[in-house]
Amino acid sequence: MPVHLCRGPVEPIEQECAAFYGALLRVLKETSAFRDGAWSQIDPEAAWPGNWTADDFIAFAWTNDTGNHHVVVVNYAANQGQCRLKLPFPELRDTPVQLVDALGTERYLRDGSNLVDNGLYVDHSAWHFNVFELQAV
């Protein structure tokens, strides 16, 4: 295709892909922690001794001055995997915490001390991800 024409063929829109990116951009726009918050990487740990699938995960945390906490976790592999994520939010100790997936329907109620000390247990199918907002209950 000649580049100087500055146009390409008309291609059909992949509705599933467009819906995903529309939802992702909405969450990024509405969540100030992703723009103005402090970012940190979370090192996934083995869910149990000998479980190598923790190496397949990537995870990040954001927090901002208003106390909003978010965790993004992705199983970046073609196989199911498990890991534990020790969350870098010590202020959540001794507090019930609800995790709400901003891009899905998943909701979990967990003990904040357990999330900080032992980690969030994650069991994801291939390529599965979550964008969790953590809310003290």
C-alpha cells in the first residue's frame, strides 16, 4: 500500500475489542488514582511451594491522596495459573475490604490484614485479568 496516500482499506470493527477498549478508557478517565496516584509493582508469589505459574502474572497497585486503592492483575500466559499478591496497603489491616472488578462482575469480601500479610490469592484462566477497586467496608 503506498504510504503517501495516507489511507488504508476500510476494515470491519471488531465489536468485542471496541467494547473492551471503550470500557478500559472509561475506567481510566473516571479513576483519578490511575492518573494522579502513586504506582507500584507487585511481585506475584507462588500460591504454594513448587507452583511455577506465579511467574506468568503481572500486577500493579495504585493509591492516591484520597485513599483510593486499585490493583490490576493479569495472567499473561496461555495456561491457567495461581499466585499470591501481597498488597502494599498497610492501612487496610484490621479492616474488611471489598474488591470490585471495574471491568467485570467479580466482587470479593476479604480481610485486609490477610491481604497485606499473606496476599490476595489469585486463580486465573489463560489471559484473564482484573482491575480491582478496593473499598474498606
